[in-house]
Amino acid sequence: MAYMNEDGQWIVLMGLLVAVGLFFLALIINQSALVGQTTAEGVLEFPKNDIQDLRTAVFDYVDQFPYPGDPRVQEDIIAISLERKNSLVDFSVGPKVQVSGRDLYPITIHYYNGVTKYDETVYY
Amino acid sequence: MVNDRGQLYTMEGVAAGIIMLLTAYIVISTTSIYTPGDTHIPDMQLEQLGSDVLAMMDTPNSKEDDESQESDLVTYILATDKTSFRAMFRDYCNMRAGSGDDLKMNAYVYFHDRDTGTVRSYVLDEEDHATGRENAVRVTRWVQLPERPDNLPMAVTDIDNRPQAVLLEVLLWRT
């Protein structure tokens, strides 16, 4: 059996290491398409627009129907929220109280969609 | 003296193992194709765009702080003006540089029927036909109406004539 020179194996091994390195770099570039997925899912799941919209609706309601308000419109908002947004909504408006020298309506808003719960007491 | 020639064969074996593992990983992972659409990023952007457009439409035009000044959105719903509603919504959605957008939309109004205690709806815009397979997002906006809207479809003309809150729902998708 002829004598075998194995020095060349190191070159092959180093070549393999470079190849593996390139492979992982390619993997990183591949994954970069997914940047922002968790953020986007978080934004979609959190009902920011629902809550902002509900607040606007409640403030509009108070503008149009000052205390004691119109229970029919209030029931509209509660019923449609439950039916179309799967969210339990309740709000109430009290008689004007003095806050920092101004007469404002105390409003309590409750919102719960099974995941996110939001409670607020605001003077409007 | 200890002979270390065997180390080279060990490393070779490790390298061969890594190659086999990588091959198995690549073969198995080809069965699931992960596209950017799965990341919900376009959904999030579309939902935000729709919400912003509805907020713009619901902003009164007049600078006077007058209760009778109604926003375009309220005006269109009160008159059931499907054409103007669609035109303005699409116009606001497409306000950007470059070519037009392939945005499609449907809009429905949900109202509370106190007599039956149910929530019913009618169509405000259904010009784009949905097949049900679109990856649509839903944006909503509360609208306060002082009275019953005009020009309602036949099926819902019994909607109460009273001040009420209705929910406008817009389905948005791209083709």
C-alpha cells in the first residue's frame, strides 16, 4: 500500500467551515423578511383603535346628550359592541362636578374583549 | 508518545454529521413555505390605513365649533350616499405617490333594532365582489346619527327614526 499524504484534508475541512459560515449568513438574510412579525401581531391583537373609537363615541354621546343622557343611544353602543366586536362595554355619565374650577361630567368607561381590559374615569 | 493522528478522522466525522443534519433540516423544512404574508405585517398596515381614513372622514370640515356641523362620514350615512362614500374612502386610501392601489372594499352599517333587540345591518358599499377567500381586515367607526338615514334599502326601512349610534364596518383587502 502506497504511502498516503493527508495534508490536503485540512484544506478540505477549512473549505467546509467557510461553506457552513456562508450557510448561516444566508439563513440570517432569509429570516430578515420576518422582522416585525411579533410587532405586527401585537399591534393587531391589541384593540387600540377599538378603544380610541369607543372613547370618541362616548364623548360624542355626551356632547349630544348631556346628563342624564339618552339610554337608547347608550344601549345601541353596548348592544352593537357585544354583537360585532365581541367586547363587553359599559359606560356611565354622572352629573357635573367641579374640577379645577370647571364644571365637567364624570364619565366611567369599561371595555373588555376577553384579552384586553380597559377602565377609565375621565372628566369631560 | 501519544499519537494524535486520529483527531483528524474525528473532525471529519463531526463535519460529516453536520452535513447530514443540515441536509435533513433543509429537506424537512421545504414542506412548509413561509411567506411574508404570514407575518401579518401587511394586515397591520392595512388596518391602520383604514382606521386613519375613517378618522379623517369623520372629522368635521368646518372650523366653527357648531354642533350641527357634521362630518362627511355622517353626511354620507345619513343620505346613504354610496357613491360619494366610496369615492372619498378610496381617494383618501390612495393618497400617495406613484401608481394607484389595488385596494378593494366593502362597507356595512350595523344598527340596533330595539323592537326585536337584535343588531341588523345594511350595505353601504358592495361594489367590489368578495369571494370569501380574501385576507381581509376589518376597520370600524362609531357614528352618531340624529335621525333615520334616507334612501335606505327596502329591507331596513323600519329602522327607528331616533338619535342613535350605528357602527360602520369596512372590509379591506388587496388582490
